[in-house]
Amino acid sequence: MLSSNLAKDVMQTNVIKVSPDDTIQRCVQIFRENYFRALPVVNDEGQLQGIITTYDLMILAYSHP
């Protein structure tokens, strides 16, 4: 059952990530090549800074004429 599984049992450990200084174009390229819907944004110390999603890119695309 799902209720008995833990996140560590199903999580991915070989994760593609981006840095806060990576371009949006690089993020789009990673999304297109890997069919991802989210990318962790990690600083040089390996600390999670946030997550960028395909939804974030859609909002960005529609907010700029």
C-alpha cells in the first residue's frame, strides 16, 4: 500500500539540478531533453535554494509580451 511506503523508497537519487545563475534557456533545454516537470535549484554548497517548474516557465512566457 502507498501508506506504508516512505519518500526515500521511491525518490530519485541521481538528480539533474541547476544553479541559481543558470539561464532560463538552459532550464528549458533540460526540461525538453528529459521530460521533467521540475528542477531543483542548488547553490555551490549543495543547498537547495528552490525549485523551478514548467509552470514557472509558462508564467514567465506569458508575462512578457
